[in-house]
Amino acid sequence: MLHKKIGVPLVRNVFERCLAYLKKHNPHSARTLPEGARAPVFLLHTGASLKGGAIDHIKPWLSLFEHAGHEFIVVARMMDVYEQLCLDYPQLQVCLVKDSADVDKLIAAYPSLRGFYYVANTANNNLFLRCSGGRHVFLGHGDSDKSSSMNRGFKAYDEVYVAGQAHIDRFARADFDTSGLRFRIIGRPDAGILLDAADAATAAPPQRIVYIPTWEGYVAEQDYSSLALAPELLRAAHAQGGLPIVSKLHPLTGAARPALLDIDQRIVARAGLPAGALTFLERHGKLTDLLAPDAVFICDISATVSECLALDRPLFVYVPKDRPIRVVSSHMSHADYAYTFATADELAAQLARVLGGDDPLAGARRRAREYFISPSATRANAFGRELQRVADGAWNEAPPAPGEEAYCPACHSTAVDAETVACAIPGMEQLAFRFLTCRACGFVSNPDNRHDYRAEGFDGPSTPGESARTGDGLRPRREYRMAGMAADLLARYAPDRSGELLVYGAGLSRDHVLIARDLPFRRVALCDMANFQQVEDFVPHDARGQAFDVVIASEVIEHFVDLETDFAHLFSKVRHDGVVVASTNLADGAPLERLSYPFSLGHTAYHSGRSLQAVCRRFGMRVDFRTPANATRGAGPRKRYVLFYRDPRMGEAISQYFADHHLAPSE
């Protein structure tokens, strides 16, 4: 009985005191707040383990944040990662965060934090994602067609920073709702030196072959690796000219299959190449140290493909056919710009052709370069500008909950005025609506002016024979003229290209008949909310997976109700190197009561130039405004053609067109 009265309580007391001591003097907690941190603006988070690639994920971003000029802290979630970061980067302020109590402690200590940046989609991100305030941004650690590049996990972030339009287009093909995602194109901020090297390089024959295999992946559908074939591939490559081969394994090689940890040594032994012909660099070194403008590159499906594009050199990509893999493609597949292979014989044939001077994919590769890694955004320091925007607290606040109207759907400003306005135009005096006008961007919303064309039909201005704009299939009207201009733009952009055209929101207009008959498009399709004309080549407005060189949208965008969803549908229909030609009236601050356009049937969105620029920034689009000929006649001075595009070279084609033409063609 004595042990029950004294022994058990004594042991319990000792245990509780020891536990309290450990909690108070926990070495993990002591590492949560670094001594040198004062008022950090940014938090850079790596949630993986050391074995899982935490250092390799975060390494490319560290110097960029250092050069940005704002104080930042680095958060590690594992002790081994924390210790390695402190050892490798003693100048940085590194925090160890183990649980929600550490998160709360850190957030309370640094109210200056405005931006939370994540370099990988790990479950450990959740402790910080639950925190309100600030901006939570996914940075990632490379652009690729791997399945991890596009999934529902991205919906947790306020913004997703992407290298180029390709990453956005992958989500346009998703089988889940992506309307809430906000993208920012920043290029590849650490690839500036490579871009400069590519620009300075001459078209000299290759001096080396660079082989960059990926790792085996944690799941079968992500096993894109060519390591099993590597000895045969490298023998075949070396046989095509005797060029030296330099290689580097992915840092995670062997993480899922420990037998691969020494695969580089076994490849050297099995390949049987002459001494010095095959060299493996340290796997944890920087990939950019391996890339050079005098090489050709052999890669697996991975982010290395996009990295190699920076140098504009021939690319060979292994696409396995002996096992099921999951690839999330954009509007360009690997075969569009790289020489794909599945066997050593296929690689040998492709490589022999290119080393012999025949590089037919050179032009497509340059287009892919802009599409995937956006050199223009890199050179313009888009990443630095985005950091400054977050540091200034100048992000667009999330829209209020449904039913709340005090925000602008174009720029998301809350500087919105509501006013009921009656039309003063003769014959339209009976019309009055409650308009919402944004003081920040000039966008005017008329949400009560909806019209369901499927249920209620078309009015006079949208009916052939009653409108100078709507085509009857006999005489060319506006869509025909817009398509003719687009054909000219396409010819200036890519002279040998025979394009495909989509008439978006065609309604009852039959200009498509004349476009297909007269203009140099190999395909002309219609797109709308319903197949009103019962044409054979019809694309539903919300369908995914089809993209066109030219999209014509005459008097369409003013009918958009949900700007995020409706513009996403529109922009998903144009290829990365294509153009959307829209026509609409632009708000210029004139009194609404004196205008008919905002009161016209179904016109819910009266855009300004600034509001369309705000929309384009979110979707990674560029925009140009041109005056059509009918603006000098009956359509009025506010009529504009709005040209949406992504590739700067298309912008040059637009500029050259209007150097030769005073006005855009119209009815």
C-alpha cells in the first residue's frame, strides 16, 4: 500500500516536472525565433525533409530573396534541414518550426510579415496556410509536365507564381474547378545568365552532350526516369560523333529505391565508354552549372526541359512507352519542340540528324522558350516587381462573399460606387439600372441586365438582315473583317502557318461561312453557349482541350457575367502563340445616361482600358487596343478592337500591321 500512497504520486510528480522543464527548455522552440531577425517582410518556407529535397527546393530562391532588398526569414520544418541551412547559409535568419504553437509564436513575434512563400506542395504547408493576413504564394521549384505541376493543392494559395503561360494552360485543361486560381508570370528569375549566354552564342556545332535524368518518383505514374536505359542511351549518343557526355543525377535519385543511390557508378561501368568520355557531376550541385550554350541536351520529363529551353539548343526528351505515366500537357507537347524518343535506337537516329546540321524544330523551340519560361518576364524582373507589390501590401484583396457587391470584378478594388441611372437616349427612357462603377480602374458593371439567349432568343442588333454587324452569309460583315485582319497578323507572325480560327459567341451571325470560303484558315469552328446554328464543327464555350490560332469575339466580352470564369473560357481557346480579336465599346468616363451601350440588352460588363489590363495581368495575357473604321461612322468613337495575346512577337506583328493601316477593318 505504501507504494500507492507515496511511490505513484512521487513518480507522477517527477514526470510532470520533467515534462514542464522540457517544454520550457525545448531546443526546438529555442530555434523558432532567430536572434538576428528584426522586422522580416517575407517568410520562405520549405516543408520537406533533407532526404526529400528541402535544400534543393529552396536553394535557387535564396539569392533572389537576398537581392530583393527586403528582410526575410527561412522556415524549416525538420531538424536536419534546419541544421544544414544554418551550416550552408550562416548569413540567413533560419527558423525551426515544429508545431502550431511555434507558428503562433513566430507570427506574434513578427507582425511585419506580408508574404509567405512555399517552394513545394507538402502537407507541412498547412500550419502556415491557416494563418490569416498576408499573401500566401506558391513558388515551386521548376516548370514541368509532371503530374505534380497541376493538382487541386494549388487552390490553397492566394497566388501561384509560374514561369510562363504553359503552366497556366495546364490548369485550363484540369478536370476540376480552377476559376479561383490567380497566376503571376515571373519567368525564371535565376536563368538570366543562361538567357544572356544564349543570345551571345553563335550557331556553332555542339561540343558536348548533357544528360540530365530525373529521379524515379514516389508513385508509378510519376516514374519518368530513363536511368534503366542510361547505359544503352549514352553508348548510342557517344557513337554519333564521339562528343563528351556530362551528366548529373537528380538530387532525389534513390529516395524511393535505395538501390539507385549509386546508379551513376554503375552506369559508367556498364556504358563502357572511353576514359573521360562520361562524367557525372555532384548531384546536389546547381543545375545551371551544367548548362552551357555549346551543348545538346538529353532529358526526361521534368523541370530540366524548361531550364534547357533558356539556352535555345536542341533538346531530346525521353517519353517512356513501356509503362503508364501521367503527363499534364499545356498547348505544346514535348513533341512540338523537342526530339522525343523511347529507345536507344530512336535517340541515335534523332541525334544523328541534328548533329548532321538538320534541326527542323529550331523555330518551334524558340516559341516554346517564350511559352514555358517567358524570357521577357525574366529580363523585366517580374519577380522583383511582384515581391515589391507584396511588400507594399498592394495585392488585390479577395472578393467578398457572394451577394456582397462592393468590389470590382475586374481589378478587385473596393473603391466602387453604386448608382441607379435612367437612360436619356430617345426611345430608351424606360430603361434604368443600378450600375456599379469602379473608381480604381473605370469598370462599370450592370449585373441586373442579364439576358439568356438560349431561353429568350436574339434581339434585332444580333439578327442577320437587321444589323450591319451580324453576317447573313452572303455579304461580309464585322467578323469577316476581323478574321481578315487576323489572317494578316498570323502571316506576319509565322509566314508559313495555316491557322485554325474559332468564332466565339457567334450567335446567329453567318460570317463564318464566308471566312471558311475566302480566308486562308484550314479550320473554322463556332463556339457559343449553345449550337444555335446547328453547325457540325461546334465547340461548347466551357469545353477544354481545344485551342485555336485565332479567336474572333465580336460584341462578346460586354456580356460576361462572371469575369474570372468567362475570361478563363475565352483565353483557354487560344494557343499560346495565337491572338484573340474582340470588339466592344470602352468606358471613358462619359455620363452613363447619355450612352446606349451600357443599357443594351445583355450588356453586363462595360470595360475600360484599365479594367481589361487588370484582367489580363491575372491571366498572363497582353492586350492592345485599336480603332476600327466603323468608329468614325455609326458605331461611335468608343468602339475598339481589343487584341489579346501572349507572345511578344505577336505584339510586334500587331504593331507592324497598324504601321501599314490607319484603322482596323470593319463593316
